[in-house]
Amino acid sequence: MLVLLVVIQFALWAHASEVTQLAAAVGDRAARSANGGSAQGLAQAETVLGRAGSGVQSGLAVVSVTPDDQVRVTVTGSAISIVPGLSLPVSATQVGPVQEFRGSE
């Protein structure tokens, strides 16, 4: 029975890890888009984390734009635990340049 619980717990951790990767990617894409920004990226990442069945507890997304026009989206949380006393952290980070139109010079 213990082996079965550990296998299921690992599957829940893997699912939560994929969800954090997806949330970071979606937030990054929204924040880097031409009409995006930090608020748009944060909203999109939190939408992914807030969906039913995401498998991420206490998920937190942080979006920042660096002075060199790079967007960094970091998503952290922990996987749902079915094994008492076990908390498995999950996190993902996406970094990319802000997309903007530059006319001919």
C-alpha cells in the first residue's frame, strides 16, 4: 500500500510540475506580447494556476521586467500531498525579450 501511495504522489508531483511550466510559459508569452506587460503576464499565469485540477497548492506567480527589456516569469508552489508530512515543491522560470516593433533606421 505504501508503494502505491508513493507512486501516486510522484504522479501528482509530476503533474504539478507540468502545470507550473505551463503557467510560466503562458505568463511569459502574455507579458512579452506587443500589448502585454507585467500585469497581463501575471493575470494569465494565475489563471492557469487557478484552474480546477491544476494540482498546485499555494501557487505564486511573479512577473518582472528587467532594465534590458527582458521579462522573467517565476511560478512556485507545492504539489498536492497524499502522503502525510510530505511537501514536494515545484517551480518554473521563463525569461525572454519584450517584443516591440522597431521601424527602419
